[in-house]
Amino acid sequence: MYQNKITLTPQEILEKDFKIDTRGYRLKEVDQFLDVIIGDYEQFFAIIDSLEKEKAELLREIMALKQDLRNAKMNVEIARKNTDTTEVSNLDILRRLSQLEKEVYGRDDN
């Protein structure tokens, strides 16, 4: 993704040879090469900064999703408990009604 923005590879930097003048390396050639390296480093820093911002945003999103998941799980648990309580209560009411019918009408359905 970012490879087209980077000019030099580590191997190219390692293998770079400068021509030697009578007074040493050609200053213009060295300066041009260093300018390319500096440009690459600026790209690296921009990429790193961009990725760090993206990472922070994704972490915030993950935390929000985790909180939503916790809330949803709690809502499901509350709904299950309410449903279970209602079913138990309905079952309990039916038992009581059946017991009352037995006493009032003297029926024995069992």
C-alpha cells in the first residue's frame, strides 16, 4: 500500500557507492542521495503517524463495540430473567387456580 511512496530499499542504501573525486566523494552526488533518504524518512514518519491515528480510532471503535456487546448481553439476560419469572408466575398461578378449583368444586383432575 505504501510501497510506491518509498524510493529506496534498505539494500539499495547499503550497496550505494559514491564516486571518489580528487578531494573525496562528489558532494553533489552525496547530497542528492541524502535528499532521497530524507524524503523516504519523511514518508515513513507520515505513514507511521497515519497508522497510529488509524490504530487509535480502531481501538476507540473496539471499545465502543465491546461496551455495546456488554449492554446487549445484559439486556438479553434481563429479558431472559423477566421471561423466566413470568413463566414461573404463570405456572404458579395455574397451579393455585387448579388447587382452588379442587377445593371449591371438589374436583380431582389427576
